[in-house]
Amino acid sequence: MGMGPTRHRFRLFAAGAALAFPLLAGGCATLPQPRTLSCAQAPEPAVTLSSDGRTAHARIEVMTYNLEGLGWPVRKGREAELAEIGQRLAAMREAGDAPHVIVFQEMFSDAAVDAVRAAGYPARVAGPSQFKRRDMPSKGRVPGPRRWKKGELGVRLAGGGLAIVSEYPILAHKSEPFSHHACAGFDCFSNKGALYAELAIPGAPEPLRIFDSHMNSKHRSGTSTTRTLVSHEVQSQELADFVAARGDAGGPTVLAGDFNMRHSPARFAAFEAVQPLTLVQHYCLETGAGCDVRVAWTGATPWLDTEDLQFFRSGQTMTVRPVRVRTLFAGGPDDPMLSDHKAVRVTYDLSWPVDAAPTANTCPAATPIPNRRLRTIAALNAAGPAGR
């Protein structure tokens, strides 16, 4: 007598689970608990005035970094490098040279979680967890039967591996995994998706919205290009919906992460078609943009040379504009490459009218802008990098 369909599905699931469990069991870490700080504890950014005194400016640096934090046996021997990442970030904070905000990906192992904690940022959130279910509607699915031998088992063996850390208070946060049928191949082992944090920067009239995401890989997923492309297209739409839902349409926003679009014009085109935010490279390559780019961008499409990107959007009151791009952990005697990714640092100029009325979710400046000791933008630029 042949097996019934239920028993057959169970055997497939059991066989696939036996294959998959060792791959991520060593990397299922407990997420760090969310924490924040009060407005009174938050550092105030250096504020400058335009030459006519009508516009206030503050500069905030956001860094995206894939930690390569997978556990044994997918990765082994990563503990020392991950520990060094945490130590170096903590030392940079102590020296006053660390990014104000970092978005991490691949925080899967205990060593990766320890690295994020060791950086010492006062505010942090993480997610999605292994068991977090999607709240928003699905936008499609990868066609055809599931490839259970390639990890498409219908269960998640790890969380999304995302974390956001900040020097400024996190007023609200939420994680949202991609829908259950939007993954392809071995990526289905983890609950990939997006993470949102709303930051209050003292003195700014509205909060800055930060999004972090890690999307379906290409060849490393172990399945066909056709399936991974459909997966990425569905995830692009679901990410765009999440940003729109949490970003209040007109709020100042930075989206950063590992988007897995390197060398894939098709993926980038589908992503760009649904995502209204501006790519940092697109803006900085415009004539007269005034970006201080300290990264070797070559060719006509440098954004296709990396997985790690940042996008931005201005708000109704506060303008967001990238002014400097550089890397960290890029290789070299004083800047070792401690992951299979380089960290990408973007400094944004935030500007707003001096008389702008603040929204409810903000931290007031300890001293009102007209009474603070300020420098004009011209003076700031004349001071050079050391004066910024």
C-alpha cells in the first residue's frame, strides 16, 4: 500500500529538517533585548546655521554592516573576528569617531550578538525573531513546488539577523518578516525581512526613520536564478509596503542593508520600480551634489558592484542629504576586513527651518537654537573634516 499524502509530506519534512538543522543550529542566537535612553540622556548633535540664519543643519552618520555572523558549520572560526568588530566599534565610540547609527545584518550566532552588544550603543533593537509571523499582506510567492532539499521546508530555523543600534533614543520599532512563500532556497532557513526604528534627534523637528533589511541571496541560496529573481521581486514589494506603512509617507527616512543586488540589473530594476527612496550613489554622482566620496566607484553603475546600499528621503519639514560616503573594515593595516562585507558609512546633512514647529515624537534641544553657540555652514566646511 502506498503512503497517503499526509504521511508523504511528513516524511519529506522530516528528511529536510534532518538535512537543514545542522546548518543553522550553531547559529540560532538569542536576540538582544531592546533598550533605549531618555531625551535627557541623549547627546545633542552639533547644529550649524545657514549664512542667512534661517536654516539649521546637523550631521548624522549611518553605517550598514553585514557581520558575517553565521554559526557553525556554515561558518566556523568567526568568534575572534566578531569580537574584534565589537571592540573596535567600542573604541571608536570612546574616541568620538563612531557612526551615530549602525544597521547590522547576519546577526545569527551568539558571537555576532556579543559583537553588537560590545559596541556599547545605548539604544538598540533587533528582529525579526525566528517565530515572528508577517502582519502585512503577502505580495506573491515563488512559483512551483517547494524545493525541500534546498531548504524550502516551510519552517524557519533562525531569525532575520537584523539589528539597529543608535546614540539617539529609539521612540518606536517594529520588525516584519517577508511572507512565508517569498523566499527561495537555503535562505528559507532564516526569517529574513525588515526592521524599523524611529529615532529622536535632540533639536530636530521630526524623528528620523531608519530601516534595515537583508534580502534573498542569489547563488548561495542553492536554487535557480529564476526562482531567486521572483523571490527578490516579491520581497522588494513587501519591503516597499513596510517602509510606506511605517514611514508615514512624508517622514525623513534612511533605508540601508544587504539587498543582494550585486551584478544583477534585473533585481535592481525591479527594486527601484517599487521603492521611491533615492539611492545614495544616484544622488552623489549628480553634478553639483557636493558629496565627499571616499570610495572607489568605477563604471557607469557602481551600485551594482556591492550588496550593501543606502537609500534616503526627505521629510515634510526636515531635508535629508548625503554629504560624505566612506567605508570601514575595508582591509589594510589599520582597517582590517573582519567580514566578507565592507561596512558602508554615509554622513547625512539634516536641515530644517529654525522656526519649524516640532512634532509630538521628538526630543527638544536642551537649549533653544537661537541661544546656542552655532557656526554657519561656510565656517563648518572651512574647518575641514577635523572640524566636523
